[in-house]
Amino acid sequence: MLINCDDSSLVIDSLCDQARSQKFAVACFYFDFAAQKNQSLAGMLGALLKQVVGGRDEIPKKIAQAYEDQKMVIGGRGPQLADIVGMLQTAASEKPTFICIDALDECVAAYRVKLLDSLGQILQGSPGTRVFITGRAHIEAEIERRLPRKVATLRITPRRHDIISYLHNKLDEDTTPDAMDSSLKVDIIKKISEGVSET
């Protein structure tokens, strides 16, 4: 488990590339602060379940039966949180699985507690599952407290020259270059890079 990794897409891309040849599953979810209202816990875990099951030739019988049972409920109610956690646990126990959660700190705090508890249940029932989490450092203690397994933490802090290089690249990609003169560009880079702490 890693925390505070700025570019999780590199890790996820690498896992997905390896998954094809090494026969394991990868499921990812990206939290977005701007979309908090649309990111329910059941929806997020359901998305992970869909990814884990979607890469298989055959859906595990226990999961297929759970969906069939839900069709019988009035209105065809979707699976509840406990059902989804159980199905994820079943799917992950049958095949080595990596669950990747990006920007956990952008998840609603009340959901985050339930999500970590749900991930803890999944880990307990499927020893071959690994969880990769990115987020800001302030959620580290919460993760360590709520997940039953040892947490490995990797802190990544930006270096000033990396930030300056990134800003140059982004400003060079501006589709309206005439809207900014060279002195404004210099001011932007200077102001932002001065705020970078390398400790």
C-alpha cells in the first residue's frame, strides 16, 4: 500500500500490463473532489466489482446468484453495500487481485471510513489481494488504523525543478498563447515554485 503518490496512473498502467501475462485482476477507482456528490460508496465498490469480474471468462456462481436474487426484490433493487463487499471478497479470493484507489483524501470523510472498513473485510477474506492507495499524508494514520495488514508508506514530495519543468510544459501547451506575455509567464512560474517545500 502506497500513500501520497502524485502519478498513480503509471503504477496502474504497469499493473494492467503485467496482469495480461501473469493472470491477476486489476480494479481502479479515482476519487474526484468536484464529483463527491455522485460518488457513492456502493457505486464505487460496485465499479471495482465490475472490473474484477469483467476480465473473467465466467462469472463466479455466488456472484451470479446474488444478482439473480436481487432481481426478485421489488423494483429490482441493486445489491446493498454488504452484498457488494461479499461479492468482491469472493471474486478477489479466486484470483490474485490489485485494488487501486486514487486520491482517497478526496472521498467524503464518512464514506472513507466505511470504504476502509470494507477494504479491510475484503483483505481478510482474500489473502491474495493487494491494495494500492494514493492520497495526501493527512489520511495516513486513518488508513493504518482501519486496515488490518501492514501498511507500507511511500511519501513523494515535489522538487522545485520538477514543478518548474511541469509548469513550462503546461504553459507551452496553452491554446491561447497571445493571452500571456513572457513576463506573466515568468511571474507565474516564480510564484508557484516559491511555494514548493522540498522537505
